[in-house]
Amino acid sequence: MAKPGRLPEHYEWLVENYPRVGKAYETLGKAVHKAGPLDDRTRALIKLGISVGARAEGAVHAHVRKARDAGATDEEILHAVLLAMPTIGLPATTAALSWVRDIVGRKGRK
């Protein structure tokens, strides 16, 4: 897992060894974010949901941080993950919730 505020080591390796690929990836990311009317917070929550569905732990960690930075509350983040349950099932959703809790802390709703 990457340290807060630091890119994952594997991504840094990719950019260092394949700078044109890294640049193209960053350019694509910026283009898709600017392609429509969604605000930063909404985009961050959607990308979190996509990461949950892909069962990508590192991406979930990253998108929880990005969602918080964009103004999403921890309750909104947890709700976004819960919405995956009817589609991807209980085991995958609880795994994703554990990844979210790595970032937001272990306190739960009462």
C-alpha cells in the first residue's frame, strides 16, 4: 500500500521506465475528468464504486482518499460502497468495506 500523499511504488516505476506511457495515462485521466458535467466529489465517489466492483484494493484506498479530498464524508463513502452489495455480493462488499476502513478508521456506525 502506498503511503498517504505518495504514489504507489509500481506506478512510479511505470512512469520512470515508460515516461511516454505515464504521460499518456495522465493526459487521458485529465481528459475524462473534464469531459462532462460531474463535480469532483461525484466523480470521486463514482470512481470509488468502479474500484469496488473491480475488486482493486489499492484503487479503493486511493479513491477513498480522493473522495475525502473532494469533500465526501466518511458516511457518503461507506454508503457508496454499500450500494455495490446487490450487484457484487456480500463477500466482495465486505472486503471492500475493510479496505475503506483501512483509510477512514475502524470506527463504525452505531
